[in-house]
Amino acid sequence: MPRADCIMRHLPYFCRGQVVRGFGRGSKQLGIPTANFPEQVVDNLPADISTGIYYGWASVGSGDVHKMVVSIGWNPYYKNTKKSMETHIMHIFKEDFYGEILNVAIVGYLRPEKNFDSLESLISAIQGDIEEAKKQLDLPEHLKVKEDNFFQVSKSKIMNGH
Ligand SMILES: Cc1cc2nc3c(=O)[nH]c(=O)nc-3n(C[C@H](O)[C@H](O)[C@H](O)COP(=O)(O)O)c2cc1C
Ligand SMILES: Nc1ncnc2c1ncn2[C@@H]1O[C@H](COP(=O)(O)OP(=O)(O)O)[C@@H](O)[C@H]1O
Ligand SMILES: [Mg+2]
């Protein structure tokens, strides 16, 4: 079976988890903050979901649903030894949201993780991913996932707690 089919079989893929601290490189070095999931969430991904760069929708707590890009893997540029799953949300937040619940719906695959010979080329690749994701997410098949019950449930659950 072609590689892309293996990935697509799982999509859309929904998951939620608490936002934890990573290495603090996302915003400081790259200018692109990524909300990192705990190890447990990463370990629970389907075994055959490929590492790489994906796009989809995300919300924080019971907040609005925004476009996002997510990187799953070992960040070859930084040679991480632990697999991570990091989401950059295409939205300006007033403050950090460590400790909050991040809801993520992955709808499409962009590319495998790569190594780069400079920080500038890593940054421009990520910026290219963001532009491509924004375009893809305007397609009707992807837009409908934004309205999925997954995001509604996260709202009602949190409201019931008050
Ligand atoms: C859309 C996107 C694409 C990425 N692509 C790569 C990649 O190809 N290679 C790589 O080493 N890291 C890639 N990264 C990961 C960045 O290196 C990572 O976000 C950065 O190390 C921040 O890590 P931190 O949250 O632990 O601070 C990507 C991140 C995003 C959001
Ligand atoms: N648009 C955004 N997308 C993702 N995270 C954001 C965004 N805006 C602010 N943040 C905050 O920035 C943090 C990620 O910054 P980053 O530099 O990647 O640090 P870390 O290594 O701790 O993940 C997130 O956990 C979140 O609290
Ligand atoms: Mg991060």
C-alpha cells in the first residue's frame, strides 16, 4: 500500500491533551510557538501514523476553533531523542496556555520531517507549511471538520463543570 494511504486511513484523527513545556525553542528561536503534548498522548498515537507534518483544526479549552499545523516526530534539525507532537495554531493568543486542554483534529498530511542546514531554511519550510495548510483548510471537505461534534463536546464538558 502506498505510504500516503497508510497515513490517510487515520484521518481525520482527533485527540486532546494538556499543553506541557517543551524546549522553549518554538517561539524563542523560530518565532513560531508550538503547543507540546505530553509523552503519554504521543505514545498513544496509532502505531502506523507516520511521523511528519500535518494540518488541521485546534481549539484551546472551550475556545474558538482555528487552523493549525502539527509536527509529529523527532525534529531531525534538533536531533531530539524523544518523539514529540507540537501544534502551531494560526491565531494570536493574548497569553500562553500551558496546562490547558488542547483539542486537535488532524485532517491532512503535508510532508515528512526533514533536516536543514540552517535555522533560516527550517523557518521558511515551516512558513511554507503554514501557507499550504491555510489553503487546504478552505476546501469544503476540511471545513466541515471544524464543525465536528468533537469541538462542541469540549465546550459543553467544560461548561458543565462550572
Ligand atoms: C509546521 C512545522 C513543521 C516542522 N518541520 C520540521 C522539520 O522538518 N524538521 C525539524 O527538525 N523540525 C521541524 N519542526 C519542529 C521545530 O523544530 C520545533 O517546533 C521546534 O524545535 C520547537 O520545539 P519546542 O516546542 O520543543 O521548543 C516543525 C514544526 C512545525 C510547527
Ligand atoms: N499560536 C500559538 N500556537 C501555539 N502555541 C502558542 C501560540 N501562542 C502562544 N502559544 C504558547 O506558546 C507555547 C509554546 O511555545 P514554545 O516556544 O514552542 O515553547 P515549548 O518548548 O515550551 O513548547 C505554547 O505552549 C502556548 O502556551
Ligand atoms: Mg513547543
